Amino acid sequence: MCWRHHLDPHLAALSPEYGPFNRCGPDKHHDPTPLPVQPAPAEVLAQLTDDAGS
């Protein structure tokens, strides 16, 4: 199989205007904006055990 047949479809999906690599290029790079994070509710954390799988 030719690299062109494998690579072209992947690059087409990765590098369009809204693809995951849209902010990267030979002349530019922008760090992504971090996703917002919220702490887990106390009732969820209370269900977790301290021992790993016992």
C-alpha cells in the first residue's frame, strides 16, 4: 500500500479548518485552550474506596 493512500485521508481529517491540528503549522503554533474542570461532588467521592480493588 502506498503511503499516499494511507496518509492523505488521515491528514484530510486532522488538518482542516476545525480539525485537531488546525492551530499547528510550520509557521505557527498556539497552545489549546484548556477545558473547564469541576471538582467531583462529595457524594461521588464518598463512594470510592481507599484500597485498590479489594
